[in-house]
Amino acid sequence: MRVLITGGNGFIGSHLVDRALGEGWNVRVHDIADERFRSKKKGVDYLLGDFQTEGAQHEMVADVDVVFHLVCTTIHQTSNENPIYDIESNLVGTVRLLQRCVEAKVTKFVFLSSGGTVYGIPRELPIKESHPANPICSYGIHKLAIEKYLGMFHHLYGLDYVVLRPSNPYGERQDFRNKQGAVSVFLGNIARNEPITIWGDGEIVRDYFHVEDLAQACVDAATTDVQRRILNIGSGTGISLNELVSRIEAVLGVRAKVNRNSASARPFDVPELRLDISEAKQVLSWKPKVSLDQGILRTWRWVLSVLEDRA
């Protein structure tokens, strides 16, 4: 099978590349830049540049069977700072890519949406796919809009697709110097003997799961004939930031320095996120395999290896 992974040099994309190669697929990656933490993988067709341009998109989808669309130019916080850029760089480019996929007769399109933002403030927990979608940040709005366009392209042109709504993936090759990804960021701070900053009271609950389980879900979505187009992907359990710090301390046998900024809770953060993953278990025969403790330890070892290499 010939696959395209947009954003394939990013955190999630790099793990999907590994899984796709493990399946014996022919892999093409399109991204704006090379991977940050490792060299190019042998046998992968790399295309670098802006995914939005029409010429680049024709080259990207040529002779491709399945497209995994992971590229995104914003995160939750930055999307609100410039929603026009968020729309122009993500929504418009993706709709253009869908047009190219129809022309190239791509057989399946797997889109990584956001289980953390499309639902908005939960009315009930755990959150099912049928839960109303009322995002409170631009990031979630553009993700939801892409989902709707996928439905339109399926109706009009027969483009087969699956939308995965992941909660909070973490793991190796997630840049611990960035703002996003509590597990990796916290581990990076501890490794550098820097304090962890917790916004609000630390009782915000998230559903953390290891990136390898997300990569497997992507592969399963591409190879399974499913009628349910939208699937939650996560651990199915929630843990607060305070509990996460305690869990990290227990796994690593360390004491973390914590700075609390209780007066600065961020307005785009929903108070609790815990996804119902029963649909994915049923239709994909998928389930998360890496426990939180295992994932913390694996990510910790990777963080230390990066810091040692740069010492």
C-alpha cells in the first residue's frame, strides 16, 4: 500500500511513519521541515515545503492509496491569538487537499481531529462521539469544520474517510521545550531541575495515552472497513495535573518543584476531559496497550538521552 503522511516529521507523524514501515507500506512524508530528534528514515520518500500550495499537493497525492492528514500549524493557545491565520493555514489548505485527493482517486483519508477541543465543555463524562460539539477555541472549530467537509466530500464524491479524535497523546519525540504536552513538558522540567508551572488549581483532568497507541489506531483506521466515521482515541481514564505530578514522582522516585499560578487559569481549557473509547475498541479491535507508568518511564529515558546528547 502507498501512503502519504502529512506532518510526518512531527511528534505523532514520526511514530506513524515507524508503524507504516513496519506494515511494509511505501511511505511518503510531507512536512515543512525535517524531524527534530532523528535523521531521515531509510526508504521514506520525503517532500519538504508548504502543504497548502496546489503544485505541492498534486505531487503529494500522486499514486497514493491512503492519506493520513496530521499536519497542523497551530495549537490550542496560538489558534485563539490569530484565528484568521488558523483558518487560512489549516482549513483552507485541507479543503484544497481533499480536492486533490478526489482527483487522484485516493481510496481513504484518515484525519486526526481533536478529542480534546471539538466537544467544548463536557455535559457528561466519559465523552461519547455523539456528544454535542461546541468548541471554545479556534483550534477545535477548524478541526470540526474539516470533519464536516470530509462528510461533504464523501457524500458528493465518495471519498472514504475516518476521523480520529485523540485526547492527549504523549511520548518520545514530543518536544519537552514547548508549551503543549504536560507529560513531556513536566519530565523535561524535572530533568533540567526546573520548576513545573501549573495553571489554575491543578484539578484540570485530562486523558493521557501513549503516542504508539495513537499510531496503531491510525493504521487500524486505514485498514478496517468501518461505517462509523468518527472515533474517540485515548486511554478512557482521566487524571488531574496534580495527580499526574504525583504519578511522575512515584515512577521516577524524585521530588518535583512546582510553581502554582492559581490566578491564571486559561480560558480555553475545559475543566475535565475523559473520552469514551468503546466505539474504537469495537469497530477497530483497538485498545491502548502502554500504561501511564510505562509511558512516563519510556519518555523520561528519552528526555535524558536527548539532554545527554546535547550536553
